[in-house]
Amino acid sequence: MEKTSEKLILLTGIFVSTLTISNVIAGKLVNIGPFLVPIAVLCYPITFAVTDIISEVYGKRTAQKVVWTGFFASLILVVYSQIAVIYPPASIFGNNEAFAKVFGSTPRIVFASILAYIISQSHDVWAFHFWKRVTKGSHLWIRNNLSTMVSQFIDTLVFITIAFLGTVPITVLVKMIFSQYAVKLIIALIDTPFVYLGVKLVSGEWIIKEVR
């Protein structure tokens, strides 16, 4: 039981840290090959792999609790980032304008992220267990990919629209949605072996066949 708790705590820590990092860095746009995407696209997809591992090993209810843990962590980020921006700087601190510019945009980014996050992650947990029932606990790759692919599209559409609507031209917005989803889709396909490995390391089995 103790080892099980330690592994779940570790997975939850990875989930919350990657989610929080994604919220902080999501305002920066970069090019990955031909795709224009927020830099967080390299970090945020990890959360879906982690929830799939938790869903597979610990079940739907535990995975949903981890999702809500991430939600509250994001709210704490919003509160403290605003306190940090509003609180008067020391006289010797000469970078307050740059600091405020970076963290001042956090509320909109995090609001977009929170809404997209709750919808997409809840869908991911639901869809993962839907496909687990359909496949009778076999073919982990099917539920991992089908749940993640749809959830990533939901997340991309909601996040990009709310976070950047009005700040960039519509053509750029559409390009960002397409680009981010394309990159996430590639990452979703790549992460399947890591989900299998994660399940093996956490549970000691390659597939958990009990349908929770």
C-alpha cells in the first residue's frame, strides 16, 4: 500500500508540475517546423499520458481526483501571480515592468487553460474508460490514443480560441489551432509506448484488465 501511494503521489506531482509549467509558459509562440504553436505544446501533452496511466492502474475515480487537484493548482497560480504583479517592487528591483508584462497575461492564459483543461481532461478520463469497457480491458493503445486524440482537439480548440482571440488575426488563430493540434496528435501517437512503460513500472503488469 505504501509503495502504491508513493507511485500515485509521484504521478500526481508530475501531472501538477507539467500543468503549472504549461500555464506559465503558454503565452510564448514558437515555430516547430511549419507549425506555429504555444511553447507549452511540448509540455502539456504529458498530462494526458499521466492521466491515462493513472486511469489504467488506479481507476476512473482516482484519475478524476487528480484532474481536480490540477484544477485547484491552476487557481492558486492565478491568485499568486496577480499578487506578485500588484505588490509594489523593491526600489532596487529594476525589472518590474518586464515581470508584470510576463505574469500580467497569466490570468487570461490560465482561464483559457483551466476551461480547456477541465473539459478535455474530464473527457479523456471518461473516454479512456469507455474504450476500456468496449475492449474488455485489452488493447491499451486503442483507449490511450482514441481518448487522447479527441481530448487534445477539444483542449486545443477551447484554449487557443479563448487565450488568443482578438490578440492575433483570425487567419493566424486558425493556423494556431491546426498547428497545435497537429503537434499534439504526433505527440499522442509517440507517447503510447511510454504509457505502456508507465503502467508496467507502476503496476508491475503491462495491462490492467480489470474494468473499473
